[in-house]
Amino acid sequence: MFRQSQSGNEKLSLLNRVLKDERGSLVPAVAGSMLMLTGAAGLSIDGARMFYVKDVLQKSLDSAGLAAGHAMEIDTMEADAREFFEANIAAVDNLAASTDMEIEISEDNELITLTAEATVDATFMSVFGFGEITVSASTEITRETRGMELVLVMDNTGSMRHDGKIDTMKEAATNLVNTVYGDEETHTNLWVGVVPYITQVNVGNAHTNWLTAAGQTLVDTGFPDTEWMGCIAARGSGLDETDDPPSVEGFEPYYWPDTDYEGWHDGGGFWEFGQTDNNWFDETDDNKITIVETNNRLDALGPNRGCGEQITPLVPEKTKITDAIAAMEPWSFGGTATPMGLSWGWRVLSPRWRGLWFGSDAALPMDYGTPFMDKVIVMLTDGKNEFIEPASWPDPMPGISDYTAYGRITDMGHGSISDARDDLDDRFDQICANVKQEGIIIYSITFGSTPDDDVKTAFENCATNPAFYFHAPTAASLETAFDTIGRQLSNLRLSK
């Protein structure tokens, strides 16, 4: 919009009379030419200023709209928008005489419409009656969650019991879920899963069809007076580093054996009968089998010992995910195996597992590379890959570890816990590379004071880019990390 002053009209009238004067002097022609050249220069200079102000105005408006869309609380959307607009439009304070922004938010809080104007005082163009120039801009922001399959791979090992870490993790993860869902119970094209891990994961005992024939026989006959809870052993020959489904090779059930080390010599005598890390017999009750009446996280017996909360596959309902997070608790057995957690997080997202997950939509997971859809893993640990020595022995036993999804360290071909740990580190690195090769986005978090530099480096390298790795030494920093990830996952798009 352009505004022309009365004095400008008088100047134009004078110019017109001069140009029409035919009395032979060159002065009018020269004067007219000078005015025309001045006008052209003025148009160029004022035009450049106008377009610069217009560009800054548009960018300030877009920034304000995105800030409104990112607002955690609906009530702060307008205030956030104005704060960002004022901060960015300040770049033209010396050029714009005035600026103004209007914001309109739809009743469902999904569409944000913003308009703005800036007035620029004309300089050379004022010769031609244009005292000021007003430029305007507008934008619309659609506040929506980008299509996404998201899996939270969460450490449920015994060390998470200390310093309230498990509660901090659950609260922070719940906040992330609330961020990506907003106030809705479901959201278009959004599915979330949860993978709690120790050294094994629980896929649920409805998946007996994933087992080999030998594994099915073990479930049918080797779990007397109890049921297989659903924990899975790691496959060999490198298959534990892939997303190969059961049709390629079946799984064996995780089965903590009734192992009695009676007779092992420690240099000072023999252990008494029943000195074992998993005695299935209650010797005070005539050796009757007491297999896992309660497979609790602190004191359990039987083949399911240390089998924690089961995986929640991709589901659309926010409540199912927050309930799964709330159910997680730290388990004291086995150690920590991050490759086991990550590999199963991958399988929850892999289209090679479409239709296999009980409780999930048969059309999920979607294909890799589906337009406008992201596959994302958020993975957390509070420590390094670790095998622990059996807690029930008063002294360490050489070459012995708790039973895990990989068996004991001797089953892996290692004679020391440090060698077995290095083995898990290598597997974790390979799985990270395999997952990212498929285009899955990985966010990684190390939590607390336990992770050493090697763990931090491994998790940073595992993340899709360094900005997607977070080390959170404190509860407050973990909450900030999850909040940051939640905001990044709550994608926005400029609709106009």
C-alpha cells in the first residue's frame, strides 16, 4: 500500500509544467532528466529497503507461527508467537517506522493464522509523493504430529533401581509421549511401541509360533508346573544382529536352567548341595518344585527367572503406551545387554515383521521409505553392557556369569566377563549400523554417572547424528533430553 502526500502532487504539477515549456532553453530538459534519474535511483534504493523489510517480516512471521505450534501449552501459543516475532523483526528497527502482527487460532487449536504489516518511510520516492510504504505478510501453520512409528527402548536393569532413576525415566518418557500425542488419545498416522530390556526381552507368550520345533517342545515339556512367559534367547550365527523374522530361522525360548554347582572346589572346601543361582526346588518342603509362583524382579526361581515386562508392539492409543511405561520396574538378574534391546526395537519397526505382532494392526509396520512417515527409535541405558556374577555365591566363580538371553559367558565362547562385554559392544555397534542403513532414525540417551566414555561414544555414534545423542547425568537433564526429543518429533509443516 502506498500513500501520496499533497506536496508530492504540487511537485508533479511543477514538473509537468517544466516539461511542457517549449521556450528553447535546455534547463527544463536537463532538470526533467535529473528528476527522472533521481526517481529511478530512489525507486531502486527504496525498493531494495522495501523488499528487505518484506523478507524479514515474512521470516519473523513464520518463526512466530512455528513457535506457537511448538508451544507445550495451548494457553501460551499466542505469547510464544509474539515473543519470537518481536525478537526477529528487531532486525529492521532502523528501517521500519512501525510493525504489527495479528494471530488467529482455530477452535480445535490445530490451525494458526498469522498476518503482519510493516511501514517503511520513503526517502527518494517522497519526491514523487510517496511518503511511506506499507508491506504485509501472512502464513498458516498446521499444528500436527508427523506420521511416525516410534519405539521406546528402555533399560529395565537392576541399576535403574538406584537414586530413583527408574521413576525419573518413566516420568520423562511419559512426558515425551504426551508431547507427540498432545491432548489426543490417538493421532492420525501415529503408532508407538515400548521395548523394556534387561539381557533378554519378553515378546509375550502368545508368540509360540515364533519358536523352533525344539523350542516349542521345551515350552511344552521343560517348564513343569508353570508357563513360558515369553522371553526369547538370542539367535546365533549373526542372526541376533538382523531383523530376520521367524520364517528365516525360529527362536529358542529363554530358559534359565536349574543349575547346581554342588562339588565345585574353591580351595577351602566344597559348596553344599543346592548352592546354585537358580534352584527350582524348595529343600524345606521335600524338594517339591516351586517354579515361579511369583517371578518378581528381586527374588524368583525357575525357567522364567528374570523375564521382565513384555514388549508393547506398535499401537495407536496413548493410554496403552503410558500404561506400559508405568509398568516398567528394574530387574536384578543377568546384567545389561543393549544389543538385545536395540535388535528387538528394530523388529518392532521392521516391515519384515508385518502382521506378526499380537495386539498390533496387521498392516503394521509399514514399508521402509513410506512417504511422509518416519520410523524412530529412542533408546536409553544407564550403564555399560555387562554380565554379572551369580549373586547367590559368596565368592566369584571363574568363568561364570548369571544366565542371560546369550546363555552364560562360557556359552558365548568367553572365559572372562570383560571379553564377553566387548563382544556385546561389537554387536551393539553392528546393529546400530544395520538399523540406520534402513533409514530408521535413532535417538540415544545415556543416563546417570555410570556410563563411561566408551559407552557415551558408542551411543553418540549410534545416534542418527550427534545432535540426536544426549548424555543426562541428572534427573533434570534427562527430563530436558526427553522434552527436546519430544519437541523434535512433534513435527510442524508450513501449510501456506
